[in-house]
Amino acid sequence: MDVSTALLDRLFGDGLLFPTGIDGLYLRSERFERIVDALDAFIGRRGAADAPEVLRFPPAMPRDALVRSGYLGSFPQLLGTVHCFAGDDADHRRMLRQADVKEDWTGWQRASNLVLTPASCYPLYPVIAARGPLPEQGGIYDLHSWCFRHEPSQDPVRMQTFRVREFVRMGRKEHVLAFRQTWMERAQEIIRDLALPGTIDRANDPFFGRSGRLMAESQREQGLKYELLVPIHGEARPTACMSFNYHLNHFGEAWQIGLPDGGQAYSGCVGFGLERLALALFCFHGLDTATWPSGVRKALRLDA
């Protein structure tokens, strides 16, 4: 049994998570959710100084919007589409007969115009584009969404459904880079307040295919993505719990998001994996939150 499976069994045994029969899809206990909610509020307090616009999106988004943003071209292996029944009464009866005898009944489903949201920021760009050019100072946005990525695994830090708190900066290049640097500094404070070990390092997204490998190398070389890594499974393979991303003008170009002078907007985001941070806290401080260090409990306001 490897360390990932051992951790999952420990979480199941303690009743923090519950299996569903699908790898990477778990029911969550009240104790687990309390910590996720506390982390979400804690991170929100750190971002409030920027006076961001607060937006909350559902766990699904328009299919065409995701394609336009480039996700399908880069990460087809992670995408989840929403299919729905579109037949008549006779089709329904045929579908039920197949389900009764354990045959594949999904052929009666048809793709809808929805996909599962893969990252909290993707639904943002069409909203901002519809408003017209950004103001001179650009925009800062506080986002939260359930996300889905098709990565079935028995490693509990690699869930298929999870929540991400994001802060997005749009505007001029210098605005975006300064914003990312500020959050990388805040991240060091956050990880200290949570009494967790963590280091920031260059990273790349899991781009698909042969061309994807070249894109990943370019992303690293340009320093477009950094991650804060916590050794949940040990130093040999640390877990990314926060990410700091500079998109260049990718989304500004895709959505024609303009600046007052007619140029295209640049963007960047910082993302916090709430389940991963919760798991890090349970792994390093124990499964009983009452015994966690007082500084951690104070930072998360667990005694409030």
C-alpha cells in the first residue's frame, strides 16, 4: 500500500471522508467541511484589502465559452461535459430496460450546452468582456467555484470534484505582475499562520499531447506559473496547494477584453485548493482539530 492509499484509508477510517465507489469522488464530513469553510473565510480576509469585486459561479458553464477560452485545445483529458436525456417515451422505456440489465444506457444521453467548470476563473472572462473596456485601473475579482477535472485517483489530494478560491487581476501587464508578486508574499504569510511547511517553485499546467510538452516547457521558461508546494506525501512529491499564474494577454485576446487606450488586457490569478489545504492541516496537525496549535486555531477562528 503506497502512502496515498494509506492516507485515504486513514481518512475513511476516521470518518473525515466517505467513499462513493468512484475514485476521487468523496462525501465530506461536518468536521472536514468546517475546516474548508474556515480556510475559505481566512483566505477571503487576506484578499479583502484589495477591495475585489466578489463573484460566485455555479459548477457548470457554457460549453462555447470554455472552447473560446482555449481549454479544450490544452486540456481535453480533464474536461467533463454535461449530457442530458433528449428522447421520447419509447426511448425512455428502452433506456430503462438497458439499465435494468446492467447494459450501457448512456447512449440515450446527448451533450448539452454545458460543461463542468474546470477552474474558478473561466466563467469570469465572458462576463467582463460583455461590460466593454476595463477602467484605467483594471479590475480585481474574488471568485469561488466547485471545479471538476477528470483525474480519477486513490490519492485524496487529487479529487475529481473540489473547490477553488481565486483572485483574478485584469489590466495592464505591470498591474498583473505586481498583483501576483503581492500574493506570492501573502502566501508565505498564510502558510506560516497555518504552521505548514511549504515552498514556492516554478511549475507548468498538464497540457495535452506532444505540443503540450512544448507548451509546458515554455510556461516554465517564461515563469508564467508558480505553485506553493506542501509535502503532504513527503518531500519527494509535494502537493500544489496554491498557484500563481500569469496569463499574458491570452484571455484578453480570446475575449477581446480591451483597455481604455485600445490595447488588450493582461490577466493573472492566484488559486487556493481548499480541499488540499484542509488535507494538509489534518496531515500535519492531526485528525482532531481540538489539538491543533493555538495559533492555527486562532488564524482560522475555530474557537469563535
